[in-house]
Amino acid sequence: MPFWKKYLNPKFYLVLLIIVFSVALSAIVSLSKSVEDQSLLELKSLTPAFDIVSHEVLKPLFIAETVARASSLKSHMNDEVIDSKKMIALLNELSKEFEMNFFVASETSLTQYFSDGSTLPLNSETVEWYFRAKQSSLNIVAGLGNREDIHIYFDIKIHNEQGEFLGFIGVSKRLNRIISSFENIKNTYDYDFIFVDDNDDIVLSSDKSLLADGKRIKNLQQLPWFQAFTPKQRSGQQSNDNILVDVEGNDFLVTKVELKALNWKLFLVNSLQVRQSETIKLFLIQTVNFMFVLLLGLLIARIGIPYIQAEFASKYQIDPLTQLPNRAHLEWRFKQFKKDKQSLGAIIVDIDHFKMINDTYGHAVGDLILCEFAELLKSQLREVDVIARWGGEEFVILLPSTEFHTAYEVAERARVVISNHNFTVGDKKLSMSASFGVAFRARAYKLVDIVTHADHALYLAKREGRNTVRTTNDLKSNAPLKVSNVRVT
């Protein structure tokens, strides 16, 4: 037989089914867990990110808008001649009140006034931002400036009641202060935060290599993950709130958030390499756990089910008169012998002339004799043997792992014991006998088959005068089997 055929049995298929089921269930749970973790991580990371955006970016912007609407400031900027001292004093008061750096860029005097008392002439060569922002259709302009110490600026256009352009009022914050806040989030959630303006210039980022250094400003188009976008995704024609991209074998999940108040975009970039490793690790751990639980369940079932079956058999598969097992119990035990591939001897026993006992002494006496008869038979058997009441005055005995001659010897020994025994009925002693039919199977497949063969041998014993043992071999030769050294107890 080929070596692989020995594995093609129910146990092999059961183990294979457990492995497949465990892997499939683990994959489903891991995928669900991965999606859940990713959603929670996005939620957790976006919340502090928006807190920082609100505190470090939007708050200065809102303050600048509030100040821009103040009539006193418009009055100073609308003067034909700007009073530098008054303008600087007003900006200084605002700076102390809100703890920010304020400035005014006046169209009238073409001068920029700062809350620290300094001024700067506005000309297209040294203050290029002013003339670019002035031509912009946007009322709020944000950008980077001051190459020596990079600041982020928020500029609000100011107009008088006639709609004439008066200049800008704005606030500025040092970039390093904002970046330190984003670094904390990056270390916690392993995300990079990238803010870009309407020109796709990178304004803020948790990745220091992307920040302006006073010499150049990086653009979104230069980033590898953005280059991996499709043309429609880059142009915004296709929704790209969440995009999975591959960059040189590494997966990145990119989430885009619109900051409409500034006309900026926020990108959250997450490298999935670490997350994928964690997911695979989670998958393997869960697979092992599921297999362990299933195998443990099978082990418990293997131990517990036979115990429950035995308990059930002992309570509900018992003949109420003789207290011997009934046919159902015998069938269950036979299946166990068959499963263990044991050879099996079967004996069927019938009490001779039992009807005459019932007719002469009554059924009550007959019941007492049946019980005593059952005890006699049981006393001749091993613990592993099984005896059951088959019906009426018939009994069936199963002898596992027993050779043919041994089964015959057991039957003959029992026959001698019964024929020598005095059954007590009140003050009377009754002698009785029984007939035995013996069958043997090296490999039994059905209980009914082996019992039927034993029953044929029993019929032969009755036909030949009763109180004798006959076997299936006798059916072939029609001669009794001779056995020496039959022990009588």
C-alpha cells in the first residue's frame, strides 16, 4: 500500500479541516481587526492633529480676522498719512493681549509695521509676498517667511467702507513651535503630517526633511508617494480622501483633509510596512490560538462524550428486570469494539423450556429465575465482556479480543455452571439448563450479522436436544467442536 494512503483516514481529514477552518477564521478576524485598528488609529490621530491645527493655526487666523474688523485699526490705516508711532503702539498692545506677533502692511505708506517696533519698506524686490498677495483673489493669505528664522504668516486683506484696498494685517508664529507639536503626534501614531498651500507648496510637516530651510520650499509634486497617484488623483478630479499607493515595494496609506479656511490641504501619510508586520504577527497568533481552542475542544469532547454516553448508557440503557444492559447499550459497545478493530466472539443464550416455568410457577417466579440466571452468566465473564438481555429468555454476550476456541470455552463453562446450579424458588430447588450458539468474527462490521450467525448455531443446539453449545463451524460440518480442558467453576 502506498505510504500516503495511511493518511487518508477520518482523523487526517478532521485535522486538515481544523487547520483550514482556523486559518480562514483567523484571516477574517485579522482583517476585521486590522480595519478596526486602522479606523481607530485614524480617529485617534486626527483628533490631536485637528487640536493642533485649531490651536496653532486656526486660532491665530481667527484672531487676525477679528482684529481686522476693528474700526480703530481701519481708521489708522485709512489715514492719508500713517502715524508710525500710533500704529506700532496699537500692534504692541495687541501682541501683549494675545501673546502673538502682529504686523500691518500699509498700502498708503508702503511700509510694514511690526509689534516689536521695527518697520520694513515695501518694494517688489525685498517684500515680494506683499505684491503677490495683493494680486490674489483670496482675502486670507498664508505662507512662510523670514529666512533667518522661518515663520508662518497669516495675512488678512483690509478694505475701507468704499472698498478701497488699505493693506494687510496679520500674525506670525515661529515654525519650530508648531513642528515640535507635530513631532509628538508622529512619535505616538507613526503618521507624517504634511500641510500644503494652494500652490502645493509644503507649509508644515512633521518630517523635518520637508520643511523650508530659508533657501528652498519643497513642493508636493516632489514627493514619491504623490507621484504614485494617478493623474486624476493628483489633479483632484478623482476622490482621493484615502489612497493606497506602492512606492518601491512599500505600501503607503494617504489620507487627505481639506482646510477650506486657509485653502490648504492636510495629508496624513502612513507607511504600512510596520502595520503589515503586526497584522501578519496577529494573524499567526490568532491562527495558533484558534487551532489550540479547537483541538482543546475536540480533546474535551473526546474525553467528555464517551463519559456522557457511558453515564447515559448506565442510566437509560438498562433492562429494568435483570439490570443488565439492553440492545441499545449492546449496539453502542459493539461500535466501540469495531472502532478499535478488535476481533469479536458472540454468544447467544436461551433458557431451555422457560415457557414451562412461567406456566407452572407463574411469571413472578419466572422473573426471579431470569434475574438469577443473568447473575450466573455475568459471573463467568471478564470486566471487558458485555452481556445484555436480548429479549424474553434470550441473552447475548460479546467477547472482545477473543479467539474462536476461547469463546466456545466460555459458553461451555457457563453451560456447565447453569446445569449444576439449583435455582431457589421459595422452599423449592429447580434445576435448569440453557442452549448456546457461538459465532466469531476477526473483523465484525454489523452487530446484527454476528448475532444472526450465533442464532443459527443456537437453533442447531436446540434441534440437537438443548443443554449444549454449538458454533458456526458446526453449521458447516454438522458435528460438535471438540475442546479439551474445559474448566468447570
